[in-house]
Amino acid sequence: MLRRELPHAEAAGRVIRLAEGRIAPGPEGGPLQAVQPWTAAMQPLCWWRDEPVALSLEEAAGHDWPEGRAWLARLPESWFPLVSTALQVGAWLRHHRYCGRCGARAARLDREFAMHCAQCGHRNYPRISPCIITLVTHGDALLLARSPRFPPGRYSTLAGFIEPGESAEEAVRREIHEEVGLSVGRLRYFRSQAWPFPHSLMLGFFAEAASRRIRIDGEEISDAAWFSPTRLPQLPPLYSISRALIETHLEEVGARRS
């Protein structure tokens, strides 16, 4: 449904209006505005259902503009690539208007997501920060944890940024040990998901714990516990890869029990 080709030659099409991480509702109730002429300030974004789409960065959001997470929660999963791309490109455009090397004003290029500095020649592209996200298991049990930033009652999988010079597998083992004090054995890659808050790429893993003795760090993790597949806390939203990891484990447990 989404074609990652910039419609730079188009003069009109659909528009996503974005400000402060919020997207304006369109006339059909979704995040797309009606077909309209594009201005020079708009960023050609992609093709969606064979229609060209551009991004319009606004100065301020309207009071009725839902946040990106709210859009992802209300829309079918098939819309995730479009909303995710708009949020991430919007954050990049907002934060990279000036050259990071010399400080001069940068100019947007037409044929790719790139900001070019005519003064020193530096060119920057949308930042993507790789992260690992891991469901730790011990037999059928799941280790889920709470960040102090989570809504009350919600637990999720463990996650963290990959550090310079570190592989994804090394990051999995380090983050698990740092956050809950566990050593893990076998790792299994699951899949990845773009996470536009603001520019992460989540690499999903399953990890088997060597024991169930937890020691939380008390900073990034406020609580962690082992849960039975039949007694689970409030889980992360359905559109997240953390929820997909949990649901996949639950399906596998059910298959083994049948």
C-alpha cells in the first residue's frame, strides 16, 4: 500500500499536516487531507494506495489533532508505515534545518530525504537509531517490566539502544543484565519495526534466561516480574513490536500445550 518513492515531480496530491508530533484529522476521519495543490514548503513523502502524499509541517497543532501514538492505536495496522514515515520525516525536518558542521541554513533536496549545506557541502539524512527489544522467557513464563514513564499498571518487554561498536546480540545480553540482572542463553531473532518516537528501529529478539532471579536497576526499570501465560498484566498496545513478541510467545506456548 505504501510505495517508498518520492513523488517529487507531482504538483498536487494528498497531504499530512503535522505539528508537535500531532497529525490533523482529514475529511474522511483519517490522517490524510483531501487532494490539493502542493506548496514549495511541503515535503514529498511517498505514494499511498497509488496516490502521491506530501508532508506539511505546521507551526502549531490544533486542539483536536491526535498524537502519533493515538493515530497508531485507532488505525488498522496497515496504516503503520504511512504514519510512522510521516512522524519520523517530520521530526528530522524540524531538527535539521541548519548544518550540523558549520551552522549555515540547509536546503532540502527534491529527489531524496536529504538536507544539503551549500556553504560547506555537508549533507544529512534522516537519523535512524537502532535499538533492541527483547522478550525474556524461562520455560513458559514471561519476564515483563515497567518503566517509570509507563501508564499505571502497564508492563512490557525490555529494550535499549545499541551502543557504538556493539552488535545487536551483545546489546541484548548487556541490556538484560543491566536492567534486571539476568544472564541469558539462546537468543532468537524475531523481526524489526520502525518506531517513530522519534527515530528508532527496533530489532526484536527472544532470549532464554538461565535463572529466574531478578535484580532490577531501579532507574530505567521500576518493577519487573515473571508472569504466567494465563495471568498477565496490562500489556503494550497491539501496534507495537513488544506486543507482537508477547503474542507470538503465547501462541507458541499454546501450540506446545495442545
